[in-house]
Amino acid sequence: MEIKHFHRATSLEDAHKTLLQDPSNIVLGGGLWVKKTTTNANTLIDLSGLKLDQIKDTHDVLEIGAMVSLRDFETHPAVKSLNGGFLSSATSQIMGVAFRRLATVGGTVAGRFAFSDLLTSLLTLPVTLVFFPKKEMSLEQYLSAKGKTTDILTSIIIKKEPGIGYFKKVSNTVLDFAILNVAVTHFKEKYVIAVGARPAGAVLALKAMEYLNGQKNPTLAEFEKAAELASEAIGFLTTSTASESYRKTLARTYVRRGLEEVAHHEG
Ligand SMILES: Cc1cc2nc3c(=O)[nH]c(=O)nc-3n(C[C@H](O)[C@H](O)[C@H](O)COP(=O)(O)OP(=O)(O)OC[C@H]3O[C@@H](n4cnc5c(N)ncnc54)[C@H](O)[C@@H]3O)c2cc1C
């Protein structure tokens, strides 16, 4: 990788102004993905002096600064206790501890990685992204938006809902990218289902959710039907690591297991 300049931003205004100066200027999170995928950059913009590495835990929300490392996120007591700790568990399955000390929550969200374990699980929660200059949008909106953004992600806000979450990563080895990711949450008798690494990015299984949330106290047969709807309605593709039909079978199996697992928790 060839870099001409390294700029330590002194403020968000400074970072944003620098980003707009040249299309080959790049904002850095932990820099792990940038290093792997970028050949040339004019200026790398470092956000590490902007105090974006804080986690704020209030009564209603968790506010995660963009520069919080995956490891700090994973091990924070409020993240570990939120919805049975499924976000913490999903994050703990990304590479090793040394890697997670460098990779950031902001780089993960901004990167919109289709294989992302954390994005699949976050998609099942009420998550708002906060950008500079002033802009907010839901994670779902951001993941479905096209094109590169020139805004800087400053934090993600997770609304606390009492309930439980489930996350399953299917991969060939612990260090591989997922062949499929499934996350399920259960709040106030409503179920949310997300499927990622299809290999396309994480999406909500809306048809399955609509069906299931129309049932009062769903039975095992209705969970099975919802899992079938999820696997039928969401698109899967064949890659060198897994076929379309294998991914479909995995989705059906793990959506059903996820639903059964979260069904009896409300706390
Ligand atoms: C070898 C390798 C293996 C991996 N394996 C997995 C895996 O198994 N599962 C998984 O879920 N993830 C995996 N990842 C992804 C990883 O977890 C991180 O999501 C990824 O490295 C990005 O985080 P980062 O902090 O390194 O971001 P960077 O590489 O610094 O940035 C990523 C992108 O986001 C932009 N960006 C960063 N911060 C901001 C910001 N605040 N505002 C706007 N744009 C921003 C950058 O310009 C860049 O385009 C892997 C990554 C690598 C390199």
C-alpha cells in the first residue's frame, strides 16, 4: 500500500474537510480492512484523537463511539448483559483478541461488509447511526443505501429493549468468514430475524417476521413455517465455500433453532 500523507484530525470538521479534499483520501478506523484492500491513498485520516473511543451506558441507550475497538465493545459489561449478550458473543467470533483490539465498531459499520458477524446481529436491534455533518439514519437504511458516503460515522446508538438475542455464525474454521450468519431477537412478544453472509449482506427476513408476529404464542410448527419462509424469500448464492442450496438449508435450520431458543425468554 502506498500512502502519500498521514493526517491526525484535530476535530470532526478538520477530518471531514480533509476527506472532501481528494477522492483518494481515506478515513481510518483500525485500518485493518483498509490495509488489506487499498493499494494507493493520498491521505489517511486518523480519528484517534477525537475521543470517539467511548461507550456511554444510559438508562435507555448504549452509545458506542466509532473508534471503540471490537474488543472493548465485546467485553463491556453493558454489552455483555444486553439481550443475553448475543452482540458480545457475535463479536467474540471475529478473528483473535489481538485483531479485535485494533478493529473498530465504526470501521465495521461504515464498511457495510456482507460477511460481517456484528452487522447481522445489530440489524435485529433498534440501531441509529450518527454521522458528521449532522445526519442520523437507521442501520437498516444505511445497509440498503447504495454508493460511497463522504460523511464520518461518529457513533452508533443501540436502544435498550428488554428481550433476548441469538446469533449463529456458520464457517469452515473459527478464523474463516461466515458461510452464513443468522441472528434472532425476541422483544415484547415480537420476533426479528436477520440473515447475513448469503454471501450478500445482512437483511431482515420480513415475510417470516410478518407471518410469525401475526401468530399469538407461536407453536413449534409455526417456527418451522417462519424458518421456511425466511429461507425461501431471502436470496442466496453459490460461492467456492458453499452452494446456494446449502446456504438455504442452513438458513432454515438456524432460523428455526434461533426462534426456539429465544421463544421462552422475555428478560
Ligand atoms: C483479515 C480480516 C479478517 C476478517 N474477518 C472477519 C470475520 O470473520 N468476521 C467479521 O465480522 N469481520 C471480519 N473482518 C472485518 C473486521 O471485523 C472489521 O470490520 C474491519 O477490519 C473494519 O474495521 P477497521 O476498524 O479495521 O476499519 P478500517 O479498515 O479502518 O475501515 C473500513 C472502512 O470503513 C471506513 N471508515 C472507518 N471508520 C470510519 C468512520 N468513522 N466514518 C466513516 N468511514 C469510516 C474506512 O474508510 C474504510 O472504508 C475481517 C477483516 C480482516 C482484515
